Amino acid sequence: MTVLHASCYPANVTEAPTDGESIAAEDVGRALSDDGDSGQSVPAHHRRIRSFVTRAGRLSTGQRRAIEQHGARFVVPFTPAPLDWPALFGRAAPRILEIGFGMGATTAEIAARRPGDDFLGIEVHAPGVGALLKLLGERELDNVRIIQHDAVEVLERQIAPDSLDGVHIYFPDPWHKARHNKRRLIQPAFVARLASRLRPGGYLHCATDWEPYAQQMLEVLGAEPTLRNTADAFAPRPDYRPTTKFEQRGINLGHGVWDLLFQRAHPAQVTSPL
Ligand SMILES: C[S@@+](CC[C@H](N)C(=O)[O-])C[C@H]1O[C@@H](n2cnc3c(N)ncnc32)[C@H](O)[C@@H]1O
């Protein structure tokens, strides 16, 4: 089956290039790592399942140059301490986190459309970081910062509770095969953590072109007691989210795209499931 989706994989690839076991094996090569909470080393086989594959990914000349020219200004290191947003951006403005920005075209476009907001983009893939830096330089955008690290750990360590005004997750890896579904980012525990980082009234905006994942998102976000759906089910695409070229190709072929727009409830609105 050929799958066209707005991901970083070529359109004729149905899944990530390696399966879950060999991906894990790459990580095991490092044998020991930080456990993400206590700072102590734990064996690799105790580590959490990751939502991404570590790819070798060659940098283009333009991406390498952009990293050299703009990296120091826009890239923030991963450190296990909450970020000081006003210090990072030199102002106090609404704070939007984007997880998995890919090559950054959507990030740069939204940042240009919303100059009054500050955007923190997280991506593990170095060519994507280079590509976004190139766009930031070309478009002279100053309201984006980048962290190149696993978003799960960034969220745990660097994002304070109740601190975000919005979260964008666009076309996260769909992990089509059933045995890989566990790698999908939108899972109950991650969504609970994400919601806790939003301020009451803050929004979570997801989009996908893979219908089974859209249904999973609707189920998982709908079951999180601190979130409220702003639509009956799926939401119309908000004007600030541009369509990507992959997405447009899919739309032209009659494929669907699903947007989900949820809001963190105010404490008085949260009803106990008991
Ligand atoms: C399918 S691509 C979509 C990229 C982009 N949002 C778009 O719409 O074109 C998903 C991206 O998420 C990144 N990603 C997946 N899991 C991640 C994680 N835990 N932390 C940071 N980036 C992640 C991948 O490296 C990949 O670039």
C-alpha cells in the first residue's frame, strides 16, 4: 500500500525505515543513559519507548551554514531546569510550544503570521534544525527558539506547569503498523503531562492525515479530564496553520486531514471521573 502523508518520510514509504526492535538496538549501543527524572543512570532496556528514530541525516551546505550563522542565537541547549522565557526572547509574550517541526516551514510561516507570540520548536532531526534556522535567517524572524532534543524530556524538565499558552503538534509520525502504534506521541500519559504544562484556557492543536491516528487523538484527548474539545469532534483548520506541500498533494488526491483543537479547562470546570 502506498501512503501519502505530510510526514518526513517519502510518500511511497509506509513506515519508518527500521522496525521497533532495531531502533531500540541503536539506543542500547549507548548502554546507559539518564533516566529523565532522578538524573541517575539506568540500563537502556528500562528506557521509555521513543516516538522517533535516530537517523543519520546529512546536513545540506545551506543547513550547515545556517547552523554556523544562526545556531548560537536561536538554539537553546537541553538542560534539566525550567526555561526562562522572557530572558530567551527578551520580552514577555504568549508562549507556544511546537513538537516535531520537521523542516520548519510551518513553524516559520506561523511565526511570521503571529509576530506577537513566542514559539519554541522542538525537533530531534539535525537537518530540520538547520532548515528552520535557514528560514529564520532569511525571513528575519526573532520570535522562534529551537531545542534539539526529545520533546518528552524537554516537557518534563524544561517546561514549567501552567506556563504555556499553546501547543502545536502537526503531522506527528503516524507509526502505521500495529506493532509500532505504541511509539505514537499522542498517548494518555504524554497528553496528561502536556495538558499540565498549559495554563488554564491554553490550547492544544494537533493535525494528522492518517485517519486511524486522528481517531486515536480524538479518543485520547477527549479522555483527558483537564482538556475540553473546542469542536464537536474534529475542528476546521485554523487560519494560522498553513497547508504544507505534502498536505496539499494529499488533499488534491482526495486524502483527508484532521485538525483537533482542545483547551485546558479551568480548575472549576474539571469534573472528577469518580
Ligand atoms: C512526520 S514529521 C512532521 C514534521 C512537521 N510537523 C510537518 O508537519 O511537516 C514528525 C517529526 O517529529 C519529530 N519527532 C518525533 N518525535 C519527537 C520527539 N519525541 N521529540 C522531538 N521531535 C520528535 C521527527 O523527527 C519528525 O521530524
